[in-house]
Amino acid sequence: MKRAIIPIVAIVAIATAAFAFGPSLMQRADPKAAKFVEDSDSLILGLQQYKEFMGSYPNGSLVEVSRALSGQSTQGDKRVVILVARKSELNTKGEIVDPWGTAIQIFFNQNGIIIRSAGPNKIFEDSKSVRSDDLYRSS
């Protein structure tokens, strides 16, 4: 019976690659993280469409942003329904939630949009923390 011999260099290279690319590989392996990425990309597209039509991003709390995307609020005499928002999961307050059921955070600036999820532990943490599992998506 022959044994497979794997050179130590190959093992080190695999371990180094896993360390260097660990978070992105882990996100792809976790179906909820993959859903967050997919949902966030759709939401970013919807927010960009909203801005094109209305002239600016929706403002206010997450509930107000959710309402604006679903056509429940007006800006001047304009009203728009962004279909992406209709597919988003909402909590009882009307906030858009991540796959773990926690309300997301949305940040706007001149350069684009950032969507943040508290991740599996449902706690927003400092991004410098080693234990942080928060997820981010940007335009």
C-alpha cells in the first residue's frame, strides 16, 4: 500500500492561503453570509436607483429609509417604489434586517453606500476587534 506524501511546503502554502483569505472563504462557506452579500448588493442597487430618480438618497432612520424605498413616503411631489426593498426582510419596527434578524446599518456619503451587518453574534463591534464578525458591503 502506497502512502501519499505531501511536501511540507505545500502544507505551509495551503495554511498561508487559508490565513490570508480566511474571512472571504468563510463568508462564502456560510449561507447566511452569502445571503447578506446578495441582499446587500441588491439593496445598494436599489438605493442607487432611488438616488437617480429622487435626486438624493433617502434620509432619516432605517425605518424611514425602508419606507422611502417601498413608496410609503414622498419627497416633494415624487414617490417611487424600489422593488428590491419589497424583497427585504423587515422586523416588527419596519427596519431592514440581515439574515440573522438584526437591523442593518446603512451609511451614505458622496462616494457611495456602506451596509453593515452585526453578523452571527448579532452585536455591532469595533472592526479592530479580533472577535468581530460584523459584515460590510459597499458600493
